[in-house]
Amino acid sequence: MSTEDPSPLLSQPAIQPEVPPEQNPLDSTPRPPAENKLEVWWELFIAFIVWVGSIAAIIIIPLIPIIPYMVYLMKTSGAPSAEALTQNKTFILLSIVGIVPAHLVTLFLAWILVTRKGRYPFWERLKFSWPPTIAPWAGFGLCFVIAVVLLGLGLLVTSFLGGGKTDLDKLIESSFQARIATAIVAVLTAPIVEEIVYRGVLYPAIQRITGMTWAIAIVSLMFAGVHVLQYRNNIGVILVITLLSVTLTTIRAYTDRLLPTVVVHLIFNGLQSLYLVLEPFIEKPEKAEPAPALAQLCHLLHHLF
């Protein structure tokens, strides 16, 4: 039984073809020969399906718990207005909790397409490991430093640019339960699912066609672009999300591994989530003042939508 993997997705061929002169020498995954172009474009199509499926899941699946609650509201008190829903704590909590099954469906879709329905190992094809030249403890320490630096840069950006409250800010502030639910999603599901979609599936498929530089730019913009509508009234938050996206995609490109990006994303979200949960217990001055930049930064739990 042949062990050859006929699909170029996320894995290098056993024999490396000669790198053409025009290719970036740091690009660890060589461009395929001309006879494999059809297969490469097919893999790009598969990656696009995973991306579209992730967006569809995050829009549609949270409606499953919301619709029965809406029917209940209509029967008991009539059809609620849009403004009333934005202040309904149960509605908001259900919309956040619904993100978990959406992420699970996205993960299942990625598994089906990446493994060809279980024919190939999922984590190996995603290169979910540390680079062979870096010890795990050193890799984790470096990821922690990168995440902290990103948070610091985000603090500077939001301090300088300011901006109004985002839709997510309003959801989080609706109740303490909403804070807890947001923090759980931010730490347990969002980093792994988003990294699989953007840096695990999309990046290598695009890179094989465009090369490293363009792939970093395209994937970074795709990741940041899906959050623009949600954070449209806060340019500072959008810039920080873009900075995070560029950093994570660059790490994926230069290490040729997915695990470091997941760890950076997890630490980045985890530190924010910790503050998010503790924020209601932090003593605030009696006189109302503009929200501190750190509070704005900690509301960058962008991965929910």
C-alpha cells in the first residue's frame, strides 16, 4: 500500500525541486512544478471553502439557540425592538455561547477537507509542532515575549488613537456572565480554530501560488478584514488586529510551523481575558473619566466574529 500523499496541501514533497531564481530564498515551501498547477489551484479552492465555511458557521450557528428564545419573547411580550435586544442579557449571552458550536463545526469542516475524510493525519499535515531547531520551552518563552510586546504596542496604538466603544464592548459589558462566556471562548476555542483556518489552511495554499510575501499580506488582510465591520467605529482596534494578524502570519511563514502562532494567539487572548474577568472587581475612581487605554485593549477579543 503506497504511503505517498497525493495532495500538496500543507506538506512538502519528499524530493525538493530546484528553487527558481525568482523565489524568496527564505520561503521554505517551494513553488510546485508546472505539471502540478491544477492540484495547487484545487488546494487553494479547498482552503477557500474552509474560510467561507468558518464565516458562515459564525453567522448561522449562533442563531440556533437564539431563535427559540426569540419565539418565546414574541409569545410572552411581543416582538422586541433591535434596541431592546441589545440590552437583553439573555439574548446577548446566547449569542456569545453560540460561538462555541460554530467553532466546533469549523474545526470539523477543516478536518474533513485537510485529511480527505480521515485518510491523512490532521495535525501532521497542518505542521502543528515546534520548529526542529527550537526546544519547546524556548519556543514557549519566545511566544510569551512576542504576545506581551503585541499587547504593549496595542496599548500605545489605542492610547494614541482612542475610539468609541465597539459592538463587542457593549456585549461584554451587558453582564458578568457575558464576560465569562467571552473569556472562555477567547481562550479555549478561538486561538486554535482561527489559526487552523488562516495560518494552517489558507496560508500554505496561497503561498504555493503567490510566494511568501504576498501570502503574508493576503492572509493578514483577510483575517483583519472580517473584523472591520464589527470594529468600524474604532480605528485603533482595527490597527491592533491587523498588527496581530501580520505578526502571526509572519511567524507561520518563517518557522514553517503552526504551533507557535497558536501559542502566541492563546497567550495574547489569555492575558486579555484575565483582565476582562477581573475588571469589574478593580476599583475605579469616583469621578467618571474616559476608559483607560488598557481597558480598550482588553476588549480586543476580535476572534469571536
